[in-house]
Amino acid sequence: MSRFLRILTILIASLNAGISVAGQTTSEQWLPEINMPGYQNKVVYLDFWASWCIPCRLSFPWLNEMQAKYRDQGLVIIAVNLDRDVNNARQFVKRYPADFLLYSDPKGLLAQQYRITAMPSSYLFSGEGQLIDKHLGFKKSEVANYEANIVKLLEQLTTKKAAGE
């Protein structure tokens, strides 16, 4: 894909997600902040990860797959990196690309708020912003359950939109 098409794709995805990426020239979409209320009427999958995390290497391709499959239905994936040096995260993303939003939390403030005890740790929020599910670690044997929970919330969004709520 040409650089122009990559930038155009980022801009379109960013407009759909409601974020600004002025000056961004790669496929990485690093958020300057996470504004959860800004994702009302979206299903949000919040994933905490670090460059040294071996299971995170397995989760990124799955997260890419979920984002591609369900983006148009209202899924937003935000991966929160906990490396103290964001360059380590950027190197990780070069090797394991992310087609979803990224956020750097080098001081671990958001991680403290969510009481992270394992890597990766994932939190699934409904369109109303309610925490519906969380899981610690990433287990390939559980991806069908992870996806089923996402689909269930996306179906609820569709039902509410159809009802005019």
C-alpha cells in the first residue's frame, strides 16, 4: 500500500473513531488521551499490553482481526501500552502491527485505575460505557468466548439503533 493510501486510510478511520491524527504519517494510531465518554454508542475493548509481554504477541493479530471484522458495527479497540519508554512500544508495533487505536501510559496511571495484575488485561465496555467483561492474559482457547461477548454487545447496539434509542 502506498504511503498516500495509508495516510488516507488513517484519516478515514480516525474520522470514524472521532480522533485527530494531525501530522501522523504511519499506520500507528496513538491517541493523546482516552476519553471513554467519547465512545458512547460504541463497544470498547480496552487492552493493556507491554512490549515484553509474550502473550501480547499472540493477541495483536486477533485484535486486528476483531477490529477489521466489527469496526463498521461499532467496535473500538484501544490498546494501552505500559512501557516506560514508548520507543519499546513503537518497536513492538513495527514487528506486530496494530490496526486499532493505541495509547501510551508510561506512568501506569490508567493501569492503576484498572488494577492491572496480568499482561495483557482486557476490559469490554457496552455502548453505555458499562464494564461488561474482563479477562486476564490471552488464551487462544478462549478467543471464541471473547468474540461472542463482543458480538453480543454489538447486537445490543444494533437493536437500540433500530428502536431509535
